[in-house]
Amino acid sequence: MESIEQERLQWIKGDKFGSVETIKGTEGEWTTFEGGGRIATNLLSEFLEPLNGEPLDFNPPTPALTKAAEVYKEKLPPKKETSSPIRTLFDKQKKNDKVKLNLTFPIEVPKKAIYEIISSSFDSEEVNDELESFIKNQISEDLILDSLFDSIKELIKSRYKID
């Protein structure tokens, strides 16, 4: 392993956003960190930024579901002071049934054979972290909201036998 000057870097992108790493060295196409992690050297400048003193104070990004909840609230029609008689009857019910609302998201995942090859070549925890990130990057706020609204409509159709 080629040892290089102990440079401190901060993640500016990805799951480790805001974390600080100290470079341990480079080995082939990989830059390794003292914390045990590594990154492809050609991606270093895209995901990490050199520190010239104290780490930057990043506010962690809001998780997609929290953002989606905020967007959902914004898209709801404003509450009327006088609700419809139908809504009043729904609201007055003392015993409502609790049901599960299922959400599904169309995502792409690698074939199992590819996953097994990659897992045998790299640390399984690192592979799983990257796979989780790969999947998370496919789910947008719009996709979450569309899925939520579709699930609500589907629940109403199936529960109340509406065509």
C-alpha cells in the first residue's frame, strides 16, 4: 500500500455526508481511510472535500419520507372551516377499522449473481451499504407521493368494492 500524507477529508455527498475521514494510503485504484473504509480514487473529488481546519457544519439532509410528508401537507387542500356533511359523519365515528396501507415502489436491483460476485470481492457491510444507497437514490419525493396517493385510491377501491 502506498502511504501518502495524512490528509483529512469531509464527505460532501452520499450516505456518509458530513463525516470526516483521514487518508491512510492508496492501493491500486482505491484510497483507504484510517476508519477502515475506502473509495475508488477517481471518485475522491466527487464525494469528498479537503479540510483546511475545522469540518464544515452541514445540516444533515432531510430524509425523503420527512420531505415527502411536508410536500404531502402542502398538496392537501386547505381545511375548510365548515366541513362537508360526509366528512362530519366520518369524523364522528367512534370505532373505525385500522387497516394497513401498502406502498410499493418500482425500483431496479442488481441480479443476485452480480450481488454475490461483488459480495465475495468486497466487505459485505460495505456492499450492503452501497446497495441500500443505490436503491434509495431511485426513490424520489414525487415517487413516494404518487405511490401514497395510488395506494389510498386502491385501498378505497378494494375495501369498498368500487369499480
